[in-house]
Amino acid sequence: MRSTSEISTESTTALVAASRTWTPKRVLVTRSAVGLPHTAEILRRCQAAGVSDIQLLTGDRLTGLRGESERQAYALAKSTLAVVVAPPSALKPQPIPPSADWRIDLARGCPAHCQYCYLAGSLGGPPITRVYANLEDVLAGIGSHAGRGTVTTGTLERGHEGTTFELSCYTDPLGIEHLTGSLAAAISRAGRGEYGEEVQLRFTTKFDAVAALVDLPHGGRTRARFSVNAAEVADRFEGGTARMPARLAALRSMAEAGYRVGLTIAPIMPVPGWQQAYGELLDEAAAAVAGVADLDLTVELITHRFTPASRDVLLQWYPRTRLEMDPDQRSEKRSKFGGVKYVYPREVMTGMRGWFDTELAHRLPQARVLYWT
């Protein structure tokens, strides 16, 4: 385990020089998005990143995404960024328990290659990353819904956060921020109070490129959460993401810049020796935030689960995966609408939750646990 001083030293210089970023092979711009101001900024950033294949489409339909196999379609989609206009359905904020009062979508899709991807089965078609060019319309939902939340607003545990807005429900906004600038725009506007005093933005990420965010006028109104996991899980199943030490160094940089920060420990898996593996993770996290003044740190605990639809999609994307997705080893959890999720059996969940409750209190006592699911 590295010392606190080593992590602190890396937190600024190393992140600027070696952050993990994604460069698409091609960019598709739909007809409706072409003339929008934010599109011009996105294309400027893409060209600066070295993207030469930028196609202005004659319509709003994305074509040419299907390969001869599911694997080919996956590879083609994962190397493409589409600049589109968010449809009306995406502009209406929706509640997103237990994370936040409302969901605000800056984009849909993610450049990472996580073999348990939560988006599998919920986003139709090939997993292309679509960034929304009508940013003004997207962010307008923050102002219109401030003060109207029912998930965290008004609760004893989290009411002090104000109205909360989740920016990472269908994307990893930091993973594409160097190409879009959308996350910085949202943070700056909220930080300057454009949406009122009682607003808190939230995003979670597996990337570490925070250099462009640390000096923003965030006003303490954004919580930057870093998705972390035991080394065995992260190294095996989270392709294309920043390494765990880099994520923790990025968390420290954001905390030192005055941001509210968080750990999203997900997806928790009872791999062999999981107590030791997750214990090491908690110790590394504690070292990463040691000595940070006025630290505001939360923890969200999310166990691995899957649906029949997501399992089918993931096995097409990753046919050789070693990820356990055996319904016979799981318990069924049904939603109020009849949907099925496969979660760990009750005794496994109870054991893991009890362990995390104890070890977080011991190893990371300054953290506030928001929920377990």
C-alpha cells in the first residue's frame, strides 16, 4: 500500500500527464445537431484529440453500425462517437432512486468495456456513445426541477444536499468529457448558482482525467464519485478504464479542490478472498483521502446483479467472459412492474453487508454511507 504522501504527490502532476482517455475512430454528426453551438465545441475537441474521420450525416438516423456479427457490431459501436439531439423523452428529468432526486442525461453510452455493463439490455441496438448537442435544453431540467425532488430531498439522511441531480445514469461523463465539455458546463453553471442555491449535481466515473475540472467554480454543488472495486474484479472485468490507483488519486485531487467526493463501490462480488481484497481497497481509499481538509466523503455500496436481457447481451459482447451470471446461483428480485433481476442469495448479501458496515466504520470512519443495494 502506498503512503499518503505518495498519493498526494501524484494527485496533480501524474493525472495531468497520464490520465486515461478514449479517442473514437470516427465521429458521426446528425443533421439536426450540425448547426448547434455545442456541436462546434465538440468537433473542435475531437479534432484536437486527433479524430480525422468526422462525418456530417444527411439525416438524423445513425447508420452503418451493424457488423457481420454481434462482436463486430460491438467493436464498431465502441469506436464511434455520435453527436445527436436529445429527444423530448430524454429532456424530462426522471426520479432515480436511491441515487438522486432526478436524472439528467448528458449522453447515452460509455466508451469503457466493463463485462458486467449496467447499460446492456437497457439501451437498444449497438452500444454507441451518443452525446447530446442541445446542451441548453438538457441542462434546463436542472432549473425547472430544483426544489421538486422526492428521493433525497426532504429525507433526514440527505435532505441537506438540496435537490440532487444524477449526471451518470446512462454514461460515464468524465470518460468523454475531453471530447464534449458538457460536464464542465454543468458544474460551472451550478457552481455559479444559475439553478439556485439548493442544488447538488452528482456523477460517478471509472476514469481519472480530472485536470480540467479541479479549477472550475464548482461552489461545492457537485459531488464527484469514483467507481472503485477490489483489484481482482477491476483488473479482470473493467476494460478500457483508469487503473484503481489513478482513480483514487483523482478522487484526492477533486477533494483537495473542495469538491464533495464519493466512493461508489460497485459491483461488489463475493470472489474468493473477497474480505481481504475489499479490505485492501478500503485501506487504499483511506490513504487517498488522509489529511484532506474539510473532507465530505460518501460511500455507495452496490452488489452485482443482472437481468435476463442484460445477460444475453453481455454474453454476445463477451462470449469468453468469466463473470458469474448463473441464474441458478442467484435469487430473483422482482420490480413492481414485474421485471426480474438476479441478485445474490439472502445469506450472501447479509454476510457482505455486515462485513462492509463493520469495516467501513473501522477503516474509513470519516465516510457517510448512503445506501446498500
